[in-house]
Amino acid sequence: MDKSVFGMALLRILSGSLELTAALVMLKLNDVQKALTVNSTLALVGPLVLISTTAIGLVGIADKLSPAKFIWILAGVGCLLIGILRK
């Protein structure tokens, strides 16, 4: 198994587990303000996981990419992050 793929999958599994745990915490708290706080904290985790998994994938294929394609990929990820984080 490719180490990059394993690392990316592991991060996504951890991220999904965190999402499920947060949902259970919200149900247990049964308070809108506290649930909103938990949800806001999760909003910070999503982009970090996106950046991390993309970085692992890019490192895994860096030797196969031309510098121009590498720059296009980074620009695309940057656009995604701007779209996600800007209001």
C-alpha cells in the first residue's frame, strides 16, 4: 500500500471520527449555544484536514508533476480555501 494514500486515508478517518464525536457531544450537551461552539471548533478542523491531505498527496506525486502543474494545483487549493474561509 502506498504510504501517501494510507496517510491521506488515515487523516480522513480521524476527521470523520471527530465529526461523529462532535455530533454526539452536541446531542449530549442539548444546548444550542454549546452546540454552536462545538460546531465552530469543527469549522477550523475541516480546512486543516484539506490542507494536510492535499500536502501528503502532493508530496506523494511530486516527482511525477511538472512545476507548472504543481503551481496550478496549489492555486486551485488556494482558491478552495478562499471560497471556504471567506464570508
